[in-house]
Amino acid sequence: MSQYSKPYRAVADQIALLQSRGMVIDDVPKATEYLSRLGYYRLSAYWYPFRQTTKSANGAVVVLDDFKPGTEFKWATDLYAFDKTLRLQLLDVLERIEVFVRTGVALTVGKHDPWAHREPKLLDRRFTSKNPTSGKVPHTDWLARLDDKAIGSKEEFAGHFRTKYPKSHMPIWIAVELLDFGPLSHFLAGLKWVDTNAIATTCGVPRPDLFASWVRSLSVVRNTCAHHARLWNKPLIDQPKLAAGGAVPLLDHLATAPHTNRRIYAACAIARYLLLAVNPRTQWSQRLKAHMATFPTNPYVTMNTMGFPKGWESLPLWK
């Protein structure tokens, strides 16, 4: 592995470097403010699409340091601002879905036993059996992380429970409040088919594995948003499964273009569909459409990198 050798650069030197590579910076004081406040490395993800490319001898695309003709610093900061608002809008809808799933898990699993989440016989065998590759039991690891949270949580309800019931584990309807979206999605996938299906049905999702896949994908998007990471043109790390044609008519259009489920549009569409059950009166879809209409214009970047199909805002899903 090569040793990192790039030198430290003060903000003035960063600006000089960008200019030497062909970036147009008309307002140096404002560029200085952005680089001082947000950082070169964070912003570099937003000017990356404006870098020139070439092909190697074997045909692979090579990204160069120099920028495409006319590239402006403002284009990158406009994309940054657009992405920030997009993350905030998605956090709003994903919070609603997360709380809905938490409640669904508590009501569905809790009726079997207050501590059903600790009982392997009440969960899916794949979740409670040893993984042949890692040699670990997913449920055991998941439960250990939950118990660590129960012991260390500074939430008032957790402290109250520890004081009042020092010899008891939390029942599922309390323990579920300790779960972030990621661990919650893992537990959802670890439920028995009938239980996952019961929750999925309330959202109009025809298969429990489909529902678990969607929730898992959305949990990863939520983590991206919560950590203020780039979202707008980033491939989905955990790609959601697509329903068979006709199974979820409002989402049939996701299967009409290749790799549609790899981009953020798929997450937005799935979130919108689930929101129809979770909070049907919300105006989130209208806010998203209004925000997407503000997508920054420049010669080199379009909304296609986000997976939004042409005319998406007129589809029945978004009306």
C-alpha cells in the first residue's frame, strides 16, 4: 500500500491549487469562507463530477486532477447546499417510517411474550443460528449490543427502568426505543415470516422479505443523512429489492430502467410509498418535488445521476 504523501495546505494554498487546475473562483473571500467552514475534503466530493477524465490503455476511465472547461467553485457549493436540504427532507420522512416500524415490532412481537426478542424459538431460525461464514450467531451479537445500550443509555426512561427493575431486562415495547434504525432493521429481518408479514401488510407490501429489504435500505440512507455525508449522486450501499411487476403498481416504474434501485430515487420512491400508510396526510411529496425543482444547473451534472426518471413528478406515486 502506498504511503500518503500529500502535504498540508492552508486555505489560501487550497484556492491557489484549485485555480491552477482550472477552477474559476470569482469570489475568493466567499470561497475562503466555504473552505474554512466546510473543509476542502468534504467539498471535493461535490466538485469531483467536474474533473476531467481520460481512458487508460485498457479502456478504464481515469479521473484527472484538472477541471472541465469553465468549472466554477459555485457549482460545487450549490450542489452542497442542495444536498444538505435533500438530507434534511429525507430525515423527516425516514424518522416517521422508523417510528412506525418500531411500534409495529413492539405490537407484533410483544403479543407473543414481553421478552420475545430474547427468545430464539420466537424468531427466525436464520437469525438465531450460527453463520457458517463468520461462526457467529446474529441474534446473540444483536442482543449483546442491545444490552450494552440498555446499560449505558443516558435516556431518562432507561435510567428509570434500571433503577426500578434492576434484575429485569426491558420488555420489547421499551427495548425497541433503544434501537437505532440499523439495528431495528436487522431485528425486523430476524422475525418469523408471519410477524414480518403482519407489519408489512399494514403498509401494503406484499412480501415480508421485500419489506425487510426496503427498511434495511432506508436505514442506511438514514445513517448517511444523519452523518451529513454526500447523498445526491451516491450509489445506494444496500440496494432495495424490487417488487415483481403488478405486485406494487405504484412502484412498477422502478423496474423499467436498469439499475434503478441503485440510486437515491429508489429510496425516495419507497419512502413515499410507505408514507402513504404511515402518514397519508403528509405533504412531504410536494416538498420533495419543490426541492428537486431547485436542482442546480450547469453543463456537466444532471439529475440523472440520482436515478430520477424523466417525468417522475407526474407519476401516480407522487400525486
